Amino acid sequence: MTKKLAKSAISQKRVLDAAAKIFRDFGYAGTTMRVIAEEAELKAGSIYYHYKSKDDLISAVLDLGIKAVIDAVKDALAKLPEDAPGRLRVQTAIHAHLSAIIDNGDYTLATRRVFGQVPEAIREKNLRLRNSYAAMWQDILTEAQKRGEFRPDANLSLARLFILGALNWTVEWFKPGGSSIDEVARNFSAVVVDGLVVRPDVTASGAAEAEEKDPPRTVRIRAL
Amino acid sequence: MTKKLAKSAISQKRVLDAAAKIFRDFGYAGTTMRVIAEEAELKAGSIYYHYKSKDDLISAVLDLGIKAVIDAVKDALAKLPEDAPGRLRVQTAIHAHLSAIIDNGDYTLATRRVFGQVPEAIREKNLRLRNSYAAMWQDILTEAQKRGEFRPDANLSLARLFILGALNWTVEWFKPGGSSIDEVARNFSAVVVDGLVVRPDVTASGAAEAEEKDPPRTVRIRAL
DNA sequence: CCTCTTTTCTAACTAGTGTTAGTTTTTCGA
DNA sequence: TCGAAAAACTAACACTAGTTAGAAAAGAGG
């Protein structure tokens, strides 16, 4: 069996791109094969030459959406030196994640908006990919905590959920005219990392008296 | 014209609750009047006695979803003393927001999932409420920055987007069995606030040499 | 018990859904 | 240029959608 013809692959991608865009705007049920076809400059029936059902299409969109992010983050992390500190790993992952979800905006947005509405089986399949991605982040965080770079009392599962939640939400408000990806990544890293790293006044010796003089600056948060 | 009868109001709320739940699970287009009716123990046609269209229903769900959060956060902030520091205001707002969106889970989730798929006019109307809520958060943050409590170089618009993004995402993963609302709120606050407050080693005199001895702990994040 | 109002139901309409079978057009190597 | 393979189209199918008009039931007050 030889490779698929180029022509077919192009057309297939055009349908997939169109599907991502329409799913993004109208949700799972709100998306019709006829509208996807129109977006892809085709007739509805022709889609079935490339994808065997609507569910097949949404499944492809979902998988590609998360895979693009996984690959981007993995590649960026792989380029770091072995001994790169946790802070840099987090910064790098944040930047790569942001770039990926904005470059693949239609797919990520479609994924985010449609995920909860898709048939159980399709969601389950896609969930496996997402879980592996979550595990990747968890590794970065726990590794850094083990090395003493992050506060030992931080709940890293919650921190991960915070980070990925905020990151994934960016596609909702990010517009090309506003802050650049670099700017957003830098600011977000600043918020997250400076809340996670061990603070000098905690580890460094001779910082205790400063804390006593100025209680409101204490690291630990009182329960509400 | 007298007040509406109690009986009618109860039935109307039952329909609205059912609608929130179904919209949450199936999205805007995926939700059918017949399924909402079933959930509310009614026949499809009867819904139209209470709401004049499907769009009327979704609009009510969206508005109630955001209003519940606004009221909760406003109330919590009002109970703070006049001179409450920014750190405490942020903690309080985070906790109130979290409590509200989890108590009104169906409405918040429906709102989050359906917002992007709803007809333009309805979205526009709901957006006004959401903008007023965003402005409220912005006030808390800028006020604290003015008073010197938060880093002067932090981009507070971005910070707000991160916070609200992460908070709104919690409804996707929060389960009664896991971390409590208090725990989540405390951890989120820790991440956010400790990333925003002025760090002692920046303001306090005599911290410079510590920074020189241990460069990786520097506050500012290098661009990637 | 009767009557008026509120609430619910029934049955139907039109429009649009995913999908398919069969046909036509396009592509491209020999 | 011919002809087979690939790609796209057409027209229809069974089904479900939101909505409505009118009948029926439930409730309340006298």
C-alpha cells in the first residue's frame, strides 16, 4: 500500500479545518455537515468520502487539538539543558503551551467548547491524551518541589489545575491586536512562579526578623 | 396588576433549573425543549407558558449564572473592613467566587459551555453583566497596586484574566469528594497573591547582596 | 356546584438533521 | 487520448427540531 495521494490529504485537511472552525462557533450539536461543507467549499455528501461520520470528524478535531499542544510543549522542554531549573521549565512550558493554543486557535477553542457535549466514547478516548499531558505538567512541578525549588507546602495538583485552567482560558480573550504571546507568557509566569518558588525570606538565614517586623508580608495565607 | 402567583413561580424555576442542567450537558443547539420538559416533568409545549422561546430560556440561564457570582462576591467584599488590605480582598473574592460557582454549578457550567454558541444578541446582553464583574476585580487589583501592596510592574489586566480564567475552570474538575472549596481557595490565593505582593527582598533594604549571591532567585523573569 | 383563570397537554406544521446510494465529474498515468 | 481510480455531486431517506393553536385539566373563590 502506497502513501495517500497529496490531493486527497489537502482536501481532507481543508474539511478538518472547516470542521474545527464551525464546531468552535456552534458546538457539537449546533454544527451541521452542510455548514462544514460550505466552509470547506464542498457539498455535504462529499465529506463522507474523507470522514465516515460527524463523530469521526469531531474526534479528529479533539485529538489534533490536544496533540498540537503536547508536541509543542514536549519539543520546547526537550531543548532545555538537563539541569534546567524548575522555574525555567515552567516558563518554557507556559510559553510553548500558549503559542500552541493560539496558533491552533480553532482547534483548541473547539476542543474546549465542545468537549463536554460530545458522546461518551469519543470523550473517553480524547481524555487519555489529556491525562498524559496533565501528567507531564505534574512531573515538572513535583520534580522542582523535590529539588527544593518550590514551596514544600504547595498543593501541586491544585497548582497544575490553576495553571492549565488559566492557560486554556486565554484562547477566549487573546486577540492579535493586544498583548503579545511573549508578554502574556512572561506575565503569567511571573504570577505563577513567584507564587511557587521558595521565597528568600523563608530559606535565607537572617530573614526572620524582617518577617516579625512586617507581619502582613508573611508567606502563608491565613484561612478565610 | 398583582404579583404573580406562587405556584407559577415554582414551576417556572423548575423549568429554569432543568434548562440549566440540560444546556450544561448538551450545549445550546444540543438541548431540546422536549428534553428540558422531561427533566422538569412537563410536556414540551407547556414550557412556552413560562418562557416564550428557547432563546428566552438560555438568556435567563446565562444571566442568572453570572448574577449569582456577582452578588456573592459583592456581599463578601462588603463585609470586609474599610481598610482591608488588597491581599485579603483578593483572598475573599476568590473564595466567594469559588463558592458561588460551585453552589450554582449547573448555571455556571451551562454559562461557560454555552456562551460561545448562543445567538449574538443574547451574548451581547449577558456580556454587559460580565464586564461589570470584570471591572469589579480590576478595581480590587489596581487599588492594591496604588497602595503599593502589589508589584508595580505587574500587568493587572492580564492578572485578572488569569485569575478569572483559572477560577472559572474549576467547575470543570471540582468534585465534592476531593479538595474542599476552602482548600482550593486557599491554594489559589497562595499562588496568585504571593506572585503579586511586593517581595521583601525588593523593597526591604539590605536584600541586594542576597540576590547577588543567589541569582536564580531573582524576581524578574527573563524573556524566553 | 358552578365559573373563571391558570396551567398543562395534544397533535400537528414546517424546516432542517445526518447519512446513503447512485451518478457524474475530475485527475492523471500509460 | 484513453480509461481507470479518485473525488465530488445530487436527490432522497427517515427522523427530529422549535413552535403553535386549540382542547383539556387543575385550582380557586363564591
